[in-house]
Amino acid sequence: MELIDYIDGLFIDVPRIQEYWIPARFNTEFKGHASIWYTETKEIHGRRSWPWWKSQIIQRYSNGTLIWKRTMSFGNDKYSVDKDPYEWCLRQSKRLKAIDPQMNIQMRNHKFQEN
């Protein structure tokens, strides 16, 4: 999900960037299974814009097993005074965003308080 956040940020930072430029770089950025998946998907569907690829990445990599692992990681990573609070909050926030991208900030804060 960090990749998606980074690319979405590019559209804010570089207003003239074209939606088709980003997926063109995936061949050099993706490694292993992700590279194979990208190549096969591109062969089937052809050239597509970033919003289309974004939905495909979320669909592909937000499966039940990964969500379960992130949920377990979130629950097991308890805050303690020996941890940097900023890093802990950032790590936990990224996990929550990966578990449920639609979760609003109030719900995320509530989850922090429960943990």
C-alpha cells in the first residue's frame, strides 16, 4: 500500500504527470511474482491508466491471508515506553490503512486506543 500512497502523492506533487506514465515504470519496479503478475495482466488488458492499475493492485494484494496477517501484526504490536511513539503510530496506521483503506481517522484513532 506504500506504493499506492507514493504514486497518489506524485499526482499531487507533479500536476502535469500523465496517468499512463506511472504503469509504464512497473516493469522496472516490480520484482518476482509481482513482475510476472504485472506482465501477464498487461498482456491481457493492454495499456491502462493509473486508476485502473490501482484497483487491480488493491484487488490482487488485499486478499484474506494478507489482511489476516496485518490484523495479527496490528494486535501483537503493543505500544511501550521504550518504542518511538511516532514510528509506532505510523507503522500501526499503515497496517490499519492496509486492512481497511476506507477507514476514517476517527475509527483509526479508536483502534489505537483499543490497542
